[in-house]
Amino acid sequence: MQEFRRIILRITVEVLVGEGQAGVRRLRADARRNEEQLLAAARQVILERGAGAPLEEVARRAGVGIGTLYRRFPDRPALLRAVVIDALDRSRRAAESALAEESQGFDALVRYLHAALEARISAVIPLVLDRLGFEDEELRPAREASAAAMQRIVDAAHADGSLGADVSFVDVGTMLVRLSRPLPGAVPAELDAQLARRQLDLLVRGLRTTAEPGPQLGGPRLERAELRAVSAVAAPEAEEAEGAGVE
């Protein structure tokens, strides 16, 4: 009888523990889903209304209460950092996938550009960094990992001759930023996306290496280090001008 009781007790405990673990897994899955919904909603709201958009609108679009948003992100900077880190991680994964699955550097570049454009990665990041600051230390690891992955694609395309040597990392990155931002005015979202894809296709056509060289490119050819140096000099000057009331 005692052995039977022990067996029943053990089974009961195992069932309760199993149910508890399943409940924890469900909670974790719910938390992940809420976070993903909040980040997706935040990306869209930031694109439409900027980094200062009401957080209530982010929660509403994510389909959660404002309390859920604040439990996951205690303040606006925390949410904005999470949005940037998520975007940078998406960019890095897209670059790594393109480089691993395409045999030619230029094909990897094109695949990456389309993936980044669809996610509007290069539109969201500048809008948020205008508020957080480009040198935010919490963002540095993700930013460097993303940039390094994209640099490897550009290097691969240079190495196999499929991308002109006069096209730099900075050219590709700034092109994405300019393409990714929504058009002003009441342009339907789907039409805006279609036009962005068309513009990217046109630019890709111009990037392809051809036997006949085209006209020399205007403006400076910058690499990552040079752009970083320019930004480091420009930031204090902009702060001084703002403090002096210069518009």
C-alpha cells in the first residue's frame, strides 16, 4: 500500500511539474510574441511619425495594453534601443545569409539590399539614432557586427570583379538610407513599397560592372573609417551650434 501511495505521489508531482513547466513555456512564448509585436509596431510608427511618436500608438498597433509595453520597455529610450538592435540584427542576418547562399558577390549584395529594403532597416535606424546618438555604447556591438557583415559582401563583390572598385561600403549604405524612407504625402504604403523596389532595381542596374566604364562618379569616395571620422567631428560642432541658437 505504501509503495502504491509513493507511485501515485510521484506521478502527481511529475504531472504538476510538467504542467508548471508547460505554463512557463507558454508565458515565455507569449512574452516573445508580445515583444515581436511591439518591435514591429514601433518600427512602423517610427517610420510614420518619428522617434517621438506616442507610445500608446505603438501599444495599440501591437494589440497589447500600454502596461505590457512598459513592463517590457520601462521607458522610451529602452524601446528605441531595442528597435535599433533588432533592426541591426536583422541586417546582419540578412547579409550573412546572402553571402553564404550566393556564389557571386554582386548577387549577394543585391539579395541583401532587397532584404534590407523590405524591412526598412535603413530608414528606422537613422531616425532613432538622431534621438539616442550614433555613439550610444549599448548599440555599438550590434552596429559593428551589422556593418562588418555588409562590408564582407562589398569586399566579396570587389574581389570577384562584379562590383566596381569605385563603389564603397558608404555608397551602398547611404543609398539604402535614401531609398528606405517613405515618400512624403498621402502615398499608399503598398505603392510606396513598389516604387522603392523599382528604384532599387534601377540603382542595381547601374551598379553592375560593365565592359565600358561610365562617367567618373561625383563626390568623395568614403570608407567606414572615414565616415566615422567625419561624424565624430561634425557631432560636437552641431551641439555647439544648437547651444548657440544657430538654426
